[in-house]
Amino acid sequence: MSRIVILTVGTRGDVQPYAALALGLQRAGHDVTLAAPLNFRAFVENQGIRFAPLRADYLELASSAEGKRTLGGDPRSLSRLLREQVVPAVERILEDAWAAAHGAQALVFHPKVLAGPHLAERLNVPAFAAATVPMLSPTTAFPLPGLLPPTLRLGAAFNRHSYRLLGAASWPFRKVIARWRERIGLPAAFGGDGVRDAGARRLPVLYCYSATVVPRPSDWDTGSTVTGYWNLPSEPFSPGPDLVRFLEAGPPPVYLGFGSMTHPDPVRLTHEVLAALETAGVRALISGGWGALDARSLPDFAQRVDNLPHEWLFPRLAAAVHHGGMGTTAAALQAGIPMVVCPFATDQPFWAERAYRLGVAPRPLPARRLRAQELARALEVATGSDALRLRSREIAERLRLEDGVRCAVAEMTRSLV
């Protein structure tokens, strides 16, 4: 048995897969601690997992005045947001991660936890980067997801070289990291890509998505493993009477929600969404999420839902309209329903393009330019196309044969023995 510490920060999609991995490691006999943002304490502990706090609240950052202006495309706000809020948050996360990692015999860390490779270097224990998107393994197959558009076509050599940008992502925090390294007993100077390079070691990486969705590139290094999705065990769920009545009152509705995204003008976005639903003649269950949509007052053909388990809800729907987060994309794929993806930022355009190329979604509709007419057309395709429906079911059948958590645990066990 090993004492394993898993470190992650971000939104629900950045925490839930790591909780699933923690449970899998516990079942294999390991002593596991999951270090995550404070606002996820109840979620983690309710799963029966030991929790360690990381002082990082992404909702607070996104909801701040500078955060909203940055999401609205103001480059000056990004500089102020980094200086006034993100850098202090990184300092807190570094200190909390060091506290959480004391006594660890192995580490697993999300790339957003910048402490990860440095803790691996300092503790000299087995360590794994664990990512929800294939951004840590250079390849000629596609450019760096999350930082470059997936539709960029500049050739194989450019694709591979684009992964050098990964190290640049941590540059605004290098002085903070250097001071922290000295405090924990490491030399201030460090090199590498900021994620997989731990001193002289090149760390392995586990990707918690399916090779059915993103096939493993043939030119990846041997330390890169695609495990399959990391899913929490299903739990019993009883819907409320209002939801039951809505589901039974007509044909299957669509789900519409943008998760942890915010929007500079949620009232306008909601108006476009509702107009599209009415034009397409589609009923909808709408999630307000973190504020991208204003779901307080809805017409009869729509009903608000919050915090419903996707694994229960999605199989009962005609389609899902969402932001392209990895978790929601995975839920729709596993449910076997078509989708319309409206990406906002980061890795979402990558998953949106992937859904389109898999044949389970029409072309992506970027959320910043979303208009009722084009969304209505996409809804008509997603809910009316036999080809999309059959392809979605085919992908779901393949995914049911996979066990990503078991694969990840087996891969880790080979290094822990």
C-alpha cells in the first residue's frame, strides 16, 4: 500500500475525474488524499475520500469585475487579473500543495497545479501528470490544444513545435515558483516545460479520456498513456415531481447548459438561446451554471435544472447543447446522444471540433458569436438527423467496453511496485 496524494484545481470538470481515480486507488488498497479547492470539500468527503484544501476559487476569479472583463475579451483586464488575483492565488496553491504532499509516497497532479513537478523533484517519489486534454505530449497530429485553434492547419512540423508554448504558460509565475522552491529546499533555478520535467526526470502522463474519441498519436513518447474516462460510480437518483412531469409532457427535450462558464451579457445570450429553441420547436432543460445563462424566468417549453447527475439525465434526452468541457462532452458521448457544442475558451474548441469530426455533432458554434438562427439550425440537425443519432449510439457502445480508472490504476501500479 502506498500513500498517494492527488492534487487538482479548477472547476467541477477538473475535480470529478480525480475523485474517481482516488476511489479506484482506494479500492486497490492505497491510502489516498485528494487536494482540491476549498469549495469542493463536501463533494470530495461525501465520496469517502480524505480531503486537503487548496485555496483556489475559480468561480470567484471568473465572477470578479476583472474576470468578467477578461472573459469579455479585454486584454488589459487579463494583465490586471494576473497581477492582482491569479499570482496571489498561485502563491497560496504552492504553499497548500506542499503541506498536502508531506509524507506522500506517490503523487498525481493536474497540470494547473504548478507545484506538481517541483514536489516530485523535492520528494523524489513516483509522480504522474494527469490531464483531461492531450496537451503534454508533443505530436505532429494536431497543434497544442487549449492554446491554439484545433482547425489551424500549418503542417506537421508546426504542430509538434507548438508544444513549446506549454512552458510559456507558467512564465508569469516563474519568480513566485523560484522563491517557493527555495523555501522547500530546492534550487531557485529550474527548467523544462513546467509540467512533466521534475529535475532530471521526465514524468509519465495519464490522459483521462478515451482513445475512441482521440486516438493515441503514433509519435507520442512511451510515457504517455490514454486510459479512458475516469467515471465516478453511479448513485441512485430520484427526480423531483416537476422534472418528471416535464419529461413526460412531450417528446424528449434537449439539455442546454454552459457549466462553469460565465458570459459578459447572460441576458442577451439567454434571449438568443430561447429564440432558437422556439424556432426549432424543441423543449429544453436549462442549467444556469455559473452565470452564462439567466434561467430565472423561462417560457413553458423550458424548465430550469441544476446539479442533476448527467449519467441519469442525458440518456433521457434528445440532445445536449453545451460548452465543450471535457466532462460534459464525455457525459453526452457515454449517453449516446447527439450534441451541439458552443465553445467559450481553453480546451473547449478542441472537444467541440472532436465531436464534429466524430460525427456526433454539427459544426461548433462559438458561444461569443452565438445567434438564434444558427443555433436553431444546429438544433434541428442534432434532434432530427438519423446519422448523428446512430453514430452517437455507436460511440457510446464502444465507451461502455472501457474502464479508464482501472487502466490508470494498473498503469500506476507498475511504477509503485
